[in-house]
Amino acid sequence: MTSFELPRRSRRLPARYNALALPLVLSIMMTFVVSGISTVKALGFVPGFLAAWMSAWGVSWLVAFPTLLVVMPLVRRIVAMAVEPPGR
């Protein structure tokens, strides 16, 4: 293995962290994209765009992550009512 290769088996979080890891990753990715689109629409590609985008992203993530922690159980129930379980 060279210095730039990843080990074949990396450590993973235990399954009990799924309820925290899923909304964490989802909120990071979604707020990154949405805040970028909103910043471009509001400002265009101007000097200082990146700083404005990162500021908007930080604020939106601070709202999105706790919101997802609260609403995710409700979303799972709604989806379970709308989607047939596997094996039917």
C-alpha cells in the first residue's frame, strides 16, 4: 500500500449512529447546493461570491440539521404509509 491509497477496510460508525449520521450528511449536502443556487441567483458571480456562499451555507446548515433531527421520524412514517414494504 502506498501513502495515497486508502486501507481496504476502514472503520465505520456503529449502526446506532445512523439516526444522527443520515440527517448530518443530508443537511450538509442539501444546504450546500441550495445555498449556492440561492447565492448565485441573488448576487451573481461577483467578487466575494464564495465568502457570501459559505456564510449563507453556514446559517442554513445551522437551521437545517436540527430541523432534520426533529422531522426525520415524521418523514419516515409518511413515506412508510405511501410506499409498499419490500417483499410484497
